[in-house]
Amino acid sequence: MNIAVLVSGVFKYQLMAIASNSMNPVFYRGDAVVMQRIDKDEISEIKIGDILVFESDKRIVVHRVIGKEESLGGKTLFQTKGD
């Protein structure tokens, strides 16, 4: 299972605590996970089923990728959902 981080950070690996139960039964509130930060050129390697950590509305979200497509502007768009 891959966990990718789409938030800024200095180190390639970072530790974070899960803040909600949206990823049950994989992660529970209070679980600690190690995230791996990826570079922009690695985004194409993210696949359906991977778990992403990203910022949305100033909140850190941990969700699974359930859809992926390329936009007209050449950006990769992900549809995510908690387990």
C-alpha cells in the first residue's frame, strides 16, 4: 500500500496522527502513520487504491484514490474517498 503526501514539507518522510475515523478500518483516529512526500514529477505514478494525504480548506485529509484523470490543462485530477 502506498501513502503519498501532496503537502509541502522539508523531509521526504513525515509522521502524522490520524485525526478522524474516515479511513476505518485501515486507520483509526489517533493512529500514527509515516507519510512519504512526493515530487510533482511523481504524481503520474499515483494509482487508484493508493492513499493520499493532501490539504483541503486548510485541513489535512487522508483518503484513498478512487478515480484519476488528466485535465485539459495537463494536470492530474484525483477523486478520493475515506474508506
